[in-house]
Amino acid sequence: YPVPQLDCLSWRLAVETNNLQNWKLVPKECENYVGHYMLGKLQYRRDCEYVAKQAIEYAKGLKLNRDGKDVWVFDVDDTTLSNLPYYARSDVRFGTIALNDTKFIEWLAEGKLPVIPSILGVYKTLLSLGIKPVIITGAPENFRQSRIANLKKAGYSNWLKLVLRGGNNSKSAVEYKSSKRMELVKAGYRIVGNIGDQWTDLIGEIVGARTFKVPNPMYYVG
Amino acid sequence: YPVPQLDCLSWRLAVETNNLQNWKLVPKECENYVGHYMLGKLQYRRDCEYVAKQAIEYAKGLKLNRDGKDVWVFDVDDTTLSNLPYYARSDVRFGTIALNDTKFIEWLAEGKLPVIPSILGVYKTLLSLGIKPVIITGAPENFRQSRIANLKKAGYSNWLKLVLRGGNNSKSAVEYKSSKRMELVKAGYRIVGNIGDQWTDLIGEIVGARTFKVPNPMYYVG
């Protein structure tokens, strides 16, 4: 091929397969590509819908005990709720510009993240099947009220637990989420599924009987 | 979007992220898409090159003991060597037609699988760094000579071990590959990396310090 250059399709595939890890920013030359992918509302939406379809088919095929111990782990940011309005801002540019922590925290605290409709569809299907949602977010405990308000406004309700990060932030995302999943299993729950936009939601200990990766080419949580 | 239809891009993303599991055939409507992806020799090649680049950067960044115990696990089919000439045949059609086992075994036995050049690049870089390649293939033991001949013809040499499947075929691919990796660790080796085209190469026990998924939208090994 003509000029050697970063191929944004290859970059995104590497991100989505966890081949690329600990990356800080979307490459500048991929801003337009990622922007069109996310905001075009066609391919990203379809990709989310396809993940949701797989998750629903899998859940419907499960032989459940119906003893109230079957749970499904959901991540929040860019899994149940979308940060796309924030990442589309001119001072973020789809992750090509480093996040301003203060501004991002303001955005989260406002509790205006829109729903990702196909994931809400998974959530509601699981409830109807008797599988209990457990929501585990990397957001700290002081966001509890705004997260609850935001999740409810987006259509989520009747979760078994909503887990936020306690005071100890020294753990990596993998360690934090693994430890919370381990607590569930120790309490007698069976994690039949686990859905998140970050591989750090889906690897580590007791990942669940099946994991589902929601696309997110905008940032990496390590 | 206009007509609800299977989106082949979403399908391929679901395959590459392990969201879709235990699938038997490439959907008929994706034959052209997969064919162009693979044979266009542009996107597939670039995607392989990008995986290889990540693996090489990771390997070069490792702090190695240089005690001869650092190993890297390679899969064979569609990782080190390519079955693309077989899958491009008119009686296979990029995996949209079920494999004829007899014919496929004949193809493997001929030992004419071409190299995947970017993965050979990873292999040679690892050797130069003092990381020893361990090749673990799902092919049965009676293919040893043809596999050795094929790997050598393709440019691979100086591996530490070439592991083929013994008589017991009751294990799943995950169980088989996990058990072989476990034997390595019990023998004192450290698996610093693991590269394969199937998620069943990369999940299970002792997957290695880092895994790399080579694209393969043509078949699933369960």
C-alpha cells in the first residue's frame, strides 16, 4: 500500500481485541475516523446492537436455577450509559485530547449521561428472565446519588446491587472489579454474564460464565 | 437504517472480541465481505502487521532474566501459517461452506501453508531477544513431520518445543492448550506472551503475561 501510515481500522481492531493496552489517547490522525464511527450513529450503534443480540441469545439459552442467585455484571460508563456527548466536545475530540479531570467529574456529577438503548434492552431482558443485574462502576462512592439518578432517568431500575469504589483507590481497575465479583461469588451468587466496554471489566478473577465487550474506541481504563 | 440485515462489520467485530462463540459458519451474506477482507491483502495484512507491531513493542519493553526460561506461545493455523489458500477455494468460500474434513486434512498434510510474514517477524524478533518460541498446535501428533517441514519452509526454526495433540482428543481446545501451557510453567518456564488467531488459544489457565489476537473471520475452534 502507498504510504506507510497508521491505519485507524487496524488501530481500532487492536483496541477492541485488547492487543493494544495502556494507551493514553486516540491517535490524532484517527480523530475523524473515531468521530464518524461514534457519531455517525450507524456503525457504533449497530455494533452495540449486535453485542446486545448475542448477550440476549446467550441469556435466553441458559438453564437457570431460579433460586435468585443468578446475576449479571454491568459496567456503567459507556456500557449502560454513554459519555459520547462529553467525548464529542471540541475540548475532548473523541479522546484525541487528554481528559480534563475536573471537567469530566463535573459532567459525571450532572448525571446527564444518555442511555445506550441496546444495553438497556439486555438489562430488561435479563430482569424478565429472573437474572439479577449487579452494576459495578469505577466511579467513587460519593457519586452514588448522581449515578442512581442517572441510571433511573435512563430507564435502569431493580438492580440487585450498585457497587461504587470505596476509599481505597490504590487497586487497578482489574483488581477492583475482580474483588467485587469475588465478593458476589462468596455471597453465593453465580455470575452468568458480564458486560463492559473495557477489557479491564472482563479479565482478572471470576470474570463470569460469559463476557461481552461493548465497543469503545475513545479511551482505555487501566 | 433502511433494511434490518446482518451487518458483516458488526459480525466480524463480535467474532474478534469473542462476543460471538461456537459459531459454525461464516454467514452466507458475509462471503464477499470476508473474501475481500482476507484476499484484498490490504486490511487483513495491515491488521496482522498491527498486531505484530504491538507484540514486538511489548517484547522489546520486557525486562528479561536471560536465564533461558522466558517463552512465548505460538499457535500454528492462521497464526504462524495461513490456511487462506484453502479457505479461498470455491468449495469452502471463506468459511461459508462447512469444511470437508478429509479434504482439509489432505491440505494440512501437504504442508504447503504459506507464512504469515508479520508473525514470522514477531518470531524472529523474539529469538533475537532471547525469548524462546513454543509452538502449540491443535493438529494431531501424526502431523508432526509435515508440520515441521511446513514451518521450516515458511522460515520458522529454533523453537524450544513443538507441541501437537496426543491420542486423547476428548479435551476442548481451551483445556488442551491450557494443560500444555501449565506443563511449561511446571517445568519452570515463564510465558511472557501468547499469540493466536482463536480466543481458545488465549483464554483458560495460565494464558501468559500478555495475549495477542490475530484476526481470523473464517472459522471458530471451540
